[in-house]
Amino acid sequence: MDDSSTIVWLQSAIKFNSGGHINHSIIWKNLSQVKAKLGGEPPKPSLCSAIDTLYGSLDVLIQKVNVEGTALQGSGQWLALDKEWKQLSVETTTDQDPLVTRRSALVSLIRIDVWEHIYYLQYRDVKSNYLKNIWKVINWKYASKIYEKEYPRDNNKLLVLWLGFLLNVGSGLFDLDLSVGLFASIIALFGGFFASGFKRAFKIKILMNLTLKQQQALYIKLGEILHEILVGKS
């Protein structure tokens, strides 16, 4: 075997074996204990919002992964963060190829292994049942942690900070008393810092469900109420 043939053989062997090690190391972090009848904990609001934006809902994403995974033999389906395009991506890899073989900008959030050996003892050849049930033990807490680490951002915080600035300097445009605009600005600023905490605490996404005009009206009204309480009606 000449040097060029050796290099080609080694590249293939290293890719296969190192890929197997990387992929199996990832999947153990992707699994969690079943939480009563609810399955794994749902994604945190930041990741959940990204999923909703791109796929419509978590259920739609799961269906997409399951359909594609049923027809696949190999290392599996991935929910990844594309750091270059700053959005989520569903990727497919065959054999034991690691995710990096698709694009270097991809970061693994969830990996679904579809090699036969991972499901055959329990599900035999009914791979669709395996894919249906694997989501009950997916560790979304881990996936959310990686997502927030690799893509640190908070749309709510940035939006309300910007609204606070607009309400403060543009009070005249809204026909507001300057002090009311100032109070609205303060509320928006504090709302920005605590929006994510509120969402996690109450399991709702109030700010994300409001239009820009609705958010403006909300902060204006809160500013008026706070102004009346602290300063008195004019």
C-alpha cells in the first residue's frame, strides 16, 4: 500500500471511528429521565421560540425529524444551531459521520440515533415507534443550555429596551406627558431585564405574542398608571 492509499484509508477509518465516538458521546447527554406522563421537560423559552419561529411548533419539528429519520440508516437526525446563519437547522448524517461533516458552523443541540442496534431489542423493525417514543426522554434542558451558550440573545430584552428609548425621547409623538413617557421608559427597561425570568416563571410568552403597537400601548398604559400613583393625576 503506497502513501496516498494509506492516507485515504486512514482518513476513512479515522472519520468512521472518531465519528462513532463523538456521536455516542453526544447522545448520552441528549437523554433524560421520563417526567411522569409529560416526557422530557419542554425546551426553555429561548429555544422554544426559535423552534416556533422556524417550524411553527415543537410538534411540527418532531414530525419532520421522525419522517426523515424513518427512511434513514446511519448516525441519525440532528437539531442543530447554524451559527453562521443564526438559526436552527435539521440535518441528516449517514454511517457514523459526525455533524461537523455537514458544515463547520453547525452546533449539535439534539441528536436522534437511528442505527438499528439502538432500537431493535425493544421495537424490532418498527423504527417509527422508536422515533415516536424517543422524544419522551429527550433532554431539552441540555439542548436549551447549549443553544443559549452558543447563541446568547434575548429578543424581548432588546425589544423593550428599544421601546423604552422610543417612549422616552419620543413622548411628544405619542401625545404623552414627558413624565409619563419617562415612567413608561423605566417600565420597559426593567421589563427588558426580567422578561425572560417572567416567562420562565409563568410558562407563557406574553411579550412575544404582542405586536409592536400592542407593546407600545402596554408600556404607555403602565407608565400612566405608575405616573398617577407616584405623582398624582394631572
